[in-house]
Amino acid sequence: IKGTVTKIRDLGSTIEFMIDTMPNAYFSCDINISLVARFLSVGEYVTIVYNEYPTYNLVVDIKNE
């Protein structure tokens, strides 16, 4: 899925963020998955691959465009 980051929560070794194309879903991402995850900022356009679970969406790959 692709979208622009609208909100970020820093949880230490993980971040949670939202994108405009799925405004009611948080995506959880380990900051060590890539440099994009470590330095993600609001307004950045990203492509993410994730696994959907009942209570969260786990990012397995993230790239910026």
C-alpha cells in the first residue's frame, strides 16, 4: 500500500504511524527494519508491505518514494 504519513508515535524501538490512504489504521514498525523507518517523518510518501493482525498491522517492508 502507498500513502503519505499523517501521524507518528515513537515507542522506543518501534514506531506506530498512520497514512492518508488508510486513516483509521495504525501500522507498527521496528525502527531497525530500514533507515526509512528510523527517520520517518510526517508528510513523507511511503510504500509499505505489512501483515494484518486482529489488533495491529505489522510492517515487514517500508520504502520512501
